[in-house]
Amino acid sequence: MKNNRLSGFTLVELVMVIAITGIVAVSFVIFFTPAVNGYFAAQRRAALTDMADTALRRMRRDVQLAVPNSIRTPGSQCFELMPAKAGGRVRMGPDIDNDAGTGCVSGGNCSAWLDTSTSISTLDILSPFSTTPVVADWVVIGNQNGNDVYSGANRAQITNVSTPLSSLGKHRLTFWPMSFPPSYDGGRIFIVPRVPAVFYVCSNPGSAADGTGTGTLYRLTRGFVPTYPTACPDTTGAAVLATKVKSCNFVYSPTTGNTQQSGYVWMQLELAESGESVPLSFGAHVDNVP
């Protein structure tokens, strides 16, 4: 005679299985949760480090390319500068071997040189440009003071770029007539783009309740503003370099080592997310020889 009773688990067996499963689950939580949290924390720190490093390197590059004495600092949360797209050496006197002599005028076969005693509109460039200027770029020469290039005291807009005779130089620039700073003998020229100025602005730095930074680092491009800025500008339309900014500090010293020829910019940036923070600092030397 067959036993028709169905086989199964007893209540005691089910309770034991539930208890063992709970113990295993608690063990997983205790031993694996810190590892998982550590993994995500490391991931956040890596992302924050990459963002901060990229932003600071971009800032340092612009600082090192800046036209001498063009950095302006209205406060510790922002600074302005004018990165040059190219630079070179200009002819500082006539080429007596190739000039035609009496009646020779710039634009023909004559050399075009930097005569600071009068207004000029053509210059021969003796060295090759790393980036060839284009029409509407700006020529900057002899920038001695912070506001000169912004006010227009030593810049002129390019109207033509040509190639002179090989004996006269690598490039010939034609620009609006301009009287450059008198007695300037440095022989250096800087080319800045049509929209020349760059403003780095750290907006609303701080920390939210969960430990995430509330600020944003912007890179704003704008035209010439003659008046020295007294506050950080509005960032509408600016490019975002970094988010989750907890703190930032920018310090510019134009006279490091008691000489205006050697400036220094110190940049500090701290990013934070969910209690994880990454502070980074970069320094950049500034060549202020015009």
C-alpha cells in the first residue's frame, strides 16, 4: 500500500533556513559594504581629481601665454588676463642693404620697422609665428602697465597679413595706424585674438549638507574693458571648467623676487562630492618683460 502523504519542510527547518540566511546576509553587509563604499569613494575622488587637474592646467596654460603685465585681479575668487596666440621679433630699424633709399615707402620692397617716434601701420616680423595671425587679430607691443593693452594704448587691429621679400622677414603685418610706446626697444610683438580677454571666475563656492561642493569655476571670454575690474563679472554664457567647487583662491604677485620681470600666480581649488574632497594647488610663473 503506497504512502500518499506529500513530503516537505517542517516549520522548524524553515525557521532554521531563514535564520541562517539572515546570518549570511548580515555577514555580507558587515564585510562587503565598506569595500563597496570604498570603491565608490575612490571613484568619486578620481573623478574630482581629474576635473580639478584639468581645470588648473588650463588656467596655468593661459597664464603662461599671457601678454606681459596683462593680469588683473579684482579679488581672490577671479582674475583676468590676455593670452597671446603668437609672438615674435619685429624689425627695429631699416634694412639698409635692401631698402631703395630716398622715396621708399612701407608696403613696397622697403623694410617696415618699429619706429616709436611716429605713427606706423606696417611691420616686418623677423621670426616665424607658431600660429599665423589673421585679419582682425590684434598687435600688442610694449605693454608696460596692466591697463595699457585694455585701454588701447599699445595695440592695433590687423588689416592684412602678407609675406615680404625673404631678406626682409618672415611675415609682414598691416594694421591700423598706431603710435606705439616711445623709446620701446624690446623688439617683441604679441598677437592676441579678436576677442582677447579671458576671465576665470569661481562662483558660489561652499558645501551642501551632504558634503558636495556648491560652486562652479567658469572661463569667460570677452572684449577689451578699459576700466580695471573691481568685482568678478557676470558669468552668463561662460564655459564651465569645473563643478562641485568647495573653495578656491587665486593670488597674483607681479613682483616676485622684487622684480616686475618675474610675476607669479598661485591657484588653489578644492572640489567635493558626498563628503569626499580633493584639494589641488598649482603655481605658474609670469614673464612680465614687455
